[in-house]
Amino acid sequence: MRHLLHVPMRIKWMSAMLVVAALVVAACGGDDTPEGATGSTTALPATTSVQTGSSDPCSGPLPTDFFAIEAAADIPTIGSDGGASTLGIDGVTAILDELFEADGPMCALEVSPGVQAAIEAIRAAASQGDRPEVRRLLEQLIRVDLQAVATPIKSLRSSFAAGDLQKARDAMAASKEAGRQGEDDLAVEAFEQGGKHFTNYAETAIPATDDPEALVFIAKEALIFNLTGVYSEAIEKAREIYELRLEEVADRYDPCTANRDEFQELVRATMHVKVHDGDSSSGDVLISKSIDISIVRANGDEHPDCEDPHWVLTMTVHMDTGQGAVTFSWDGDFVVTEGAIDGAGTGTLLGTAECYVNGSLVESSDVGGTFTFTVTGTQTATGSDQELVLLVEAENAQVELAPNDPNCAGIAELGRNVLSQVPTFPALYYPGGFTIQVTNGLAFSEVPMEPYTLQVHVQLSE
């Protein structure tokens, strides 16, 4: 197992008074087995045994050397001066201290009043030098059911209404007192009871908990009782949740528009995955890209990845009245800035018009023309899919239609007036814009405009 640095939290190390007892607990700590016996892939911290004895493991934060601080310390970041740096060991430990300096679920509990009264009675007997009474009271505290004897001392076996977590806390206090009184075998016995109660608690708490910080606290307190299986289960679930959190942050993160708070959120989400040896690749990529963009902008340039997306738009409609056919084409482009569409283009019309007099075809003339148009609207993006709402408004249509036969002049004038209005049809039919779906930067749609159909092509420009 590689070396993991210790988080410098305020630790009160256990007395070495009962090293032998601690080794016994490590060998038979409840129903749990050491990592080597189970083949668990979870990297256990270097310190997995907390000695019973005169010091209470809940008197201060537990060792936290299962955090892979070294790996997270190398996360790139941007300093307050705008320069690139790394998060550093101090930066990682500051974030961890902020989350984990408090007590976990068990250590946050007070020792039950009955157990505290029992401990005071034991100490009173010890102060009188009555060693047999000390032993008897300790055995009663640890072993005897309240229903079996009349005593003010609460039994660790059956009398705690608060549940297994409280029982584990009280068993740890009893173990500490037994060690303080030199009753090593009773200290180990109480310690083992505490481990069984904590295991019972964890069997329900871990599946029901979706808060990764709470799971880390459970993992930390499992190590008090050498419960490596409970530790591994809690840490694995915490890692999975941290990875999901990172993916959620990464999915909504845009390195081109992110502010400092959003960047710090990404850094923190990435750090939590790294200190638990998870897959942080999505965060790593975005952090590096954000820093590259920041450096380019600091030099007064715009990063090419952050230029507004540029799109090409082509629309066509073919009109055939039976007295000539004309094709209209809208050719333009637009950019999308923060979801708003802005663009323009020029259009053409090209075809033929037939002039009939008294039901007979007199002349067939060429039709041509130009017009301008604007494109506005909105964009909604979801991954590789885009939804565009386009409002295309045309103006300045110029139609060229000049028949040679004077009998067709009036008909030509009427034709020019009609054809000059056709480019405005999209806005007339869809005054709020028409919607098209784009996938992977490409879309084709047919928009009905009775009795004709408008064909729309949209493509993200390279």
C-alpha cells in the first residue's frame, strides 16, 4: 500500500498501556476480518488499530491518514492573484478540516447517564482501594442484565433505548474505564461489544445514507473498533457519491463562462474524488482547460474554444403554380452567444414564369431576384443535442421579371408583387420562430407552409 500523508488534525494518541489488549481486539474485532483476508480493493489507512485504555478515542478527531492528500495536492488551480498554481497539501487539508474537524455520529454522543454513574461508582471503589469491588462493578457494567440484579448500574447488554450507536459509545467508555483500572480482559470484552453494536448500526446506516461526509465519519469511527469491512463499505459508497457529484458539476460546467465560484466548486468536487482514490478525469480535464483559457485571456486574447459557435443556415422552398416555377433560397449564418441567436444573410429566387393570354401560352420569361434577411432566436443545449428556435425575417426583395410581349406586362407586375412577398413567409407563418432539433451540430427539417414546404438545413461551422 502506498504511503498516504496524515491530515494534521488535533489527535490525542492512545496510551500504550494496553498494547497487548489492542492486539487481541485487532485479531478478533467482532465479525469483521482484516483487509488481507477479504481481498478488499479499498486502501486501508496505515493506522487501523486504536488501543483501548486510559485515553478515549472520542476525546479528539481520529487519525485521517486514509485521505490520499498527496494526489489531490497536485490539482491545478488559480490563485487570488490570477496566476496558476496547485491546490497544495495545505489547501487540501484546509478543505478537509472544514468538513471533518467535528465528531462523527458515535463520538458526538454523550456517555449515557447510567454508564457515567457506574463509572463514578467504580472510581469511588478504586479510591477506597477496594479492588474486588472495582472488578465486580466493572463486570456488572459490562456483563449483567438489569433484569437479573437490582443495581443502579446500567448493563451494556440490553438497557439502552437509544440503540446500537449509543451502546457502542457507552461500550467504548466502559472499555476505557476498565483499562484505566487495569482490568485488561474486561477492557477487551467491552471493546468487542462496542464493535458489534457499531457493526449493527452501520448495517442500517450505510445503505440509508447518501451524504458522503457522513459516510466518511462512519468509516473513521469503524476504525476505532478495527472494523475494516465496515470501513471499506462506507468509503466505497462515499467514493461513488463523490464521483457522481463531480459528474454533475462537470456536466453543467462551461470553462468559457465559469466564474471563480464555479471554478472553485469544480476544484473541490475533483479534490474529494482524488482524496478517495476515485476517477476524477472529468474534473481534471475541465480544470486544465479553464486554466489554459485564463492564461490566454490574461494576454488579451480569446481562446479559440471560447469563440461564439458559428452556424450555417440554408433554407429553400420550391413553388410551382402550373404557370411557372420559382425556387427561393435563404443562405446565411448566425452565432450563438449565451443561448441567443444573431445572424443575417442574402437570398435569391430563380425560375421561369409563363404568360397566358386567352388561355394560350404567349411567352415564358426568366425570373430572378435577391433579398436580405436576419436570423434571431434562442438555443437550448443538452449534451450533443441542440434545440434552435429560429425567426427569419426578410426584407428588400427585388424581383426581375421582364416579358417581351406587351400583353404580359400587367401579369408580370402582378407576379413581381406576389414573388416579392414570398421571402417573408417564414415569419408570417411562424411569428414566434420555428423549432428544429440539432444533433452533433447538424440538422435537417421540413417546415410546413401550406401549400408549400420549407426545407431547412443547419450546420455547425468548423
